Amino acid sequence: LNVEVLANGSSGKVTVQSSSGFAMLDNAAVQTVKTWRFVPARHGGQVVDKWFLIPIQFSLKDNQV
């Protein structure tokens, strides 16, 4: 995901950089990252907004015993 981390530590815009191939998984990743809190970037001692690439990996498991 391409995530804009705002100076207050919250996420701004979140876009899919590379799709998983499944819209449901892409949307789940976007919605989850929007709830995360980050340590914002600093430039010259001041917190700033900055874009980051955040990889999200999915692992689907069969829950049958």
C-alpha cells in the first residue's frame, strides 16, 4: 500500500500500489491501515507529512481439522 502518514501520526490517503488480485483483500488492507497510528517523519526537527510504501502480506489458511 502507498500510505500518506500525516504529521499527527494518523494515515491520510491510502492507495493500493500493487493489488493482491482480490478486491476484498485489497479493501481489507486499506481499511485496516487507515486505523493504524504511525511515528511521523521528521525533517529539520519538525514533524511532516510523508508517503511510505507499506507491504501487506496475506496468508490464507484452511481451518479444517
